[in-house]
Amino acid sequence: MLLAGLELTNGTWCQCPKEICMNTKPPVNIETVKVNIYGMRHGDKNGDALTKEGREQVAMSCVKNFGGIPLHGYYSSLRKRGFETADLAMANTRPAFHLMKIRRRAAFDYCLAPGITDTKAVTEGEKAYRKEHNIEKETIGTWGKGAPAWTDFLRGRVYQGLKDVATEQAFDAEGNVTRNVFIGSHSPTIELAVTDPNFPRLREADMVYYQFIAVKTNGEITSVSLEAVSFIDRGF
């Protein structure tokens, strides 16, 4: 028999009014946010700026690959060409919000890698490895062998940067939704978080796609995991 004003809680009768009962467990609200991250290699460059051809490459890739997909965030490396790539993407895609700004992150740059002051030396090391082993195609695997310390450092930093972006986007989202993000970066940099050694090095305006799944419990991020990776051809 139930008594007026009493509630059975954890096997005992609680005499608190139901609306203020501290023994009643709060409801658990679980939300899942899918975060799609599109990392593009910048277009053709001259020094640290995109050439006319490079700007056209980025614009064409965006038009061919995004269509009506709304983008909820734009990020770039610290370098001018990475920022210009993100800026062109913003102009040639559909931003989900007004007055969006490009967020620059060292995680999507190749600066401050240990023991490396000349990136040309990294390129030469990778070429030497491919020549020695008679490998024609540049891949994640050949960069890992040609410049292992440089590649390992960037792999960890890029992955953490991607996870941070996914966490940030999921935290800002409400409900079970999908968020889409663009990153203007470099190659090899943005694709180094891929674990498949046969994954190709990106050409100008090619992209790598990362899908993260974030889980929010009562508004707090409780897990963020990488679920899928794929190559996106620039389409021209």
C-alpha cells in the first residue's frame, strides 16, 4: 500500500516531498554527436601564399565535394596558405552560422617538430627511402620510414588536434546531431593521423575525411572516438 507523500527509494520509504527528494536519482540524458572533419591540403603556392591556380584548385574542390553540406567550423594551420585555404573554403561552401571566424591551430601545422629545421630534408629523406625500396607512390608509410621522428611527432599532435576539434564541436551542439568541419592544412600533415600505411599523400586540394563520434551525458562530454577515415579526391 502506498502512503500519501511517501516514495519508495532504494528499498526504503522516503518521507521527503517528491519534488525536493534528494534520494531520487536524476534522469540520465545521453546525446550522440557525429563530427565530420574535412582536412584539405592547400592549393598550389608561391612561398607561403596561394597562387591564382592554387586558389582555383581550392574553390573547385569545395564546389565539387561539399554541395549543400553546412559547415559548422573552419580551422587552419598557422601558415598563410593554410589560412587562405580555409578562407576560400568559407567563401565556396555553406557556413551553418553567420559571422564565423577561422580558428588557427598549431596542431594542423608542421612547425616545432623535433630535430627538424629544414622541411626539405624531410622530403629528401622520404624520397631516398622510396628510391632505395623501389617505391613510386608517396604514402603515409613512406613518410613514416623516411622521416620517422618528424612523422611520429606530427601524427600524435594532429590526432589530438582533431580530437580537440571534435570535442569542441560536440560540446557546442545540442541534441543528437551532425557537425561538419573544414581544416586548411598541409601535406604531409593533416593526413598523418591515418593509421593505414598505404593511405596516399594528398595532392593540392585533396582531402582526408575523419569521422568522430562524441557522447554527451547530461551535457558533459564522456567519450570521443575516431570511427572512420577516407580519402576524398579533389574531383578535377
